[in-house]
Amino acid sequence: MMSLSVRLPPPGAFAGCVRRKGSLQKPPLAAQEAKAMHRAEAGKPLIKFNHCKKSIYSFRVPRSCPLCRQDVGLTKLEEAPVSIASPFTNGHQEKCSFLLRPTHGTFLREYDGSSDLHVGITNTNGVVYNYNQQGVQRDEAGWEQSLSVPLVQPGMFGLLDHWDKYLEDFSATEDWLPHRYEEDHHNCYSYTLTFINCVLVTESRAQLGKSEFTEKYVLPRTRLASKYIMLYRTIEARGFHAADRPDPDSSPPCRSSVLCVTTEGAGHSGHHP
């Protein structure tokens, strides 16, 4: 069985980790509690505006510039505030996706860069299948702030029609009984990656090794999340963050391609604001 556990790295670094023994998943919350928790976990939206030849990040556009204390006119188009997209998503709204979240707490609040992480796979209804010491869990809440790797393109109806059955049948095998769980070698990452490879085999595609999957699909998202968390917490502490404006001729970093288990080489890229 393939196994890997990951931690969200500080910028420029990545290290493996495992869940601590005895740490169990919390039971699912009631639907109304989950909605309230999602609103709290989503955090405040981030915006960026330009002033004093700087890019200034904040939760809102202030009346006066925090650097020069002059009124923020924003009369020019290039000075208009823009929204900064969050790398986090409500996992229960993601179909057929690989999800990553802290084992306890949330990325924006409790995560400290070395906390344990947990992973799972969603079905077509946003139920998160994940494996821990209690066996396979089917969570309808608790993944409201996650990093997501879409696994199937929306138009692949043949695979989408069978996805839930594949996932349920896979989860029902003896490999994922509670007593089979091993913290280092047969864990939540083993469960998710093995399922992904089972689907790839079914679709006559080459399997993915743990290093390839992590480098290609997980690391780009964790690096982006690390930067976003640092920016968010800086704004919470200081009220704003100012940075030199980027060279308009420089190429922004691209996000990693979406893994499509039905089309060879399929994917897309986007720009980080």
C-alpha cells in the first residue's frame, strides 16, 4: 500500500508528517452548526489596492492610506481594489475531489505550520470519505475549509455516474478496516492515493506514485496556502500589509494543473493575484 502524510510547509519548504497516535476525527456536526462554522471559518475576504506606489492588502479599503495618511481616492483604473481569491474551499461543495485540511482546527486560525493534516475524497454529493483509526468515515460536515484537488472534469459523465459506487465499494474492502490502520504506512493518504490509482487502472491510465502526486498536485496548493495564511495573519495583526508592486512584465506563478483521471494530460492553470 502506498502511504504518505503531509504537513503544510512554510514558504519554500516541505516536510512529511504523520498523524499523532490517539488523535481521532471529531464526529460530524449538525447541518445548521456546520453552516455557521463555515461562515466563521471562511475568514474575512482580502482585497488589494494600489497607493504610494505600493500594493496594499487589507480586509477593506480605508478612507486614508495607512502609509501616507492621505485620502485614498482610487481615481485611476489601476488603483481600483481587487479581491484576492482564497485557496481554501468548502470541501462539501466539491464533487469527486481530493481534500486536505488540518486534523484539528482550521488553516487560518489554529494551523501553525507543523500541525497534523488529514485527507479525504468526496463523492458526487460532497460527502467526504476518509480513513482513520476508526476505519472509513463518511463526513457530511467538518471539511468547510479545505484545499481541494479536483479529480474529474465535469463533462466526464461516464466516470461521474460510477464514481459513488467505485468509492463505496473500495471503502467496503477489508483493507480499510479499523485494525488495519497504521500511523506511518497505512493511513489516510494511503487510502486516498490507492483509490485514485484504482480509478486510473479502471480507466486504463498509468498509476501515480506518492511523490509524483504530491509534487504535481499537492505542493503547489500548499505553497499558495502558506503565503495566504501569512498574509491573512499579518493583516489581522497590523491592519494591512504593504509590498512593492510587481513588475507588470514579469510572469506570475501558475497554479498546478487539475488532475483529470479520464483525459491524458488534461488540466488548467491560473494566476495567483
